[in-house]
Amino acid sequence: MAAPVTYQRNALAPGVIAAIALLLAPLLMETDWFLFVRFLVSILALIVAWFAGQARQWWWIPVFAAIAVVWNPILPFAFSGPVWIAAQTVAAIVFLIAGAMIKVARP
């Protein structure tokens, strides 16, 4: 009989969803759908930051606050080109790493 898991990874699902959106983002950059990607990534970054705070892994909070600011749809930055495409991939990897590492003990 397997021992029950004593922790849960609350940031994993939002991290995976954000990573998928960010990996698809270069295909959507010149379309109206990129606004949806910006909203999704910003919101999910704040959600992952919240879960990092609950897990007392404070070092993730500034990382995801920065992602929320850079991808914010309200006052968007006019980034473009290969650096912006690379940033999408780097942010996707950060979401996946954080989703795997942020965990809290089960009550």
C-alpha cells in the first residue's frame, strides 16, 4: 500500500496553462488573440505568486509580479522581435519550474 501524499502543488495547473499560452503566443502575436494571452498570463502570474506566498516561497513573488507587469494588457509594453519571442519561452519555463517547485503541506 502506498503512503498518502503529504503535500500538494497548487501552482502546477495555472503554471501549465500559462506555459501553453506562452508557447502559443508567438503564433498569435499579430492577431487580436494576443490580448487574450496577455490577460491570461498576467492573471495566472498573480495566481502563482499568491500560491508561492501561501507556500512561504517568497522568492517567487517578485518573479511573477514582474511577469504580470510585463504581460499586462492594460498598459502594454510595445515589445516585439526575437527578444520578445524568447521572453515568451523563458516565461513559460519559469511557470513550469515554479509549478513543480511550489508546494504546501496538506492539512
